[in-house]
Amino acid sequence: MQDNLGIAGTIGQALQLLWTWSFGQVVTMFQMPLGTLPLWKQLLFLIVIGSLARLVYTVVMGLRKAAQSLVGATVGLVSVLLSLVPQIVWVGLIAFGGAWAITHLDPTWIPAGMR
């Protein structure tokens, strides 16, 4: 179990490192002096910004899909758990009744040797 937590922690650290690095690169891109650049570099800047916008859109849509799946799975789990409530209540009632009968009943119609 510890190994799984270690792997998950390592993956989380790697994702955090990548996220921080990527965000830093985007910030650096937006801090460039656009007005003083030659026209070809300004056009390249616009192409890069368009590419970034497309990739951010793709990431957001992927996260949206993952969130929808998570919500759907959670709703399914809660639905199944709620559908099991009657059976769980029956289990408890049968166990309670059986324990009560074993501890409290001493019917006279059962032969003495079997009581």
C-alpha cells in the first residue's frame, strides 16, 4: 500500500513541476515587449497565442469530461448505496429477531432434551 502512495506522490510532484514550468513559460510569453518587436515576430507571437488558446481549450474540455465522469460515477455510487438500504435494514431486522428469539424464547412444545 505504501508503494502505491509513493507512486501517486511522485506522479503528483511531476505534474506539479510540469504545471509550474508551463505556467511560467506562458507568463514569460505574455511579458514580451510586443510593440517593439519586428512585424514577423509579432505575427509569430499571434500564432503562438492562437496555439496556446487552442491547447488551453482542449485541456479545459478534457477536464470538463473528467469532471462529468466523476460526477456520474458518484451519482451512480450513491444511487446503488441508496437502493441497498432496504436490504441492509432487512439484514439488521433478521439478525435482531434471531438474536432475540435465541436469547428469550423457551417454547414448551419443544422436547426438553432439545431445549
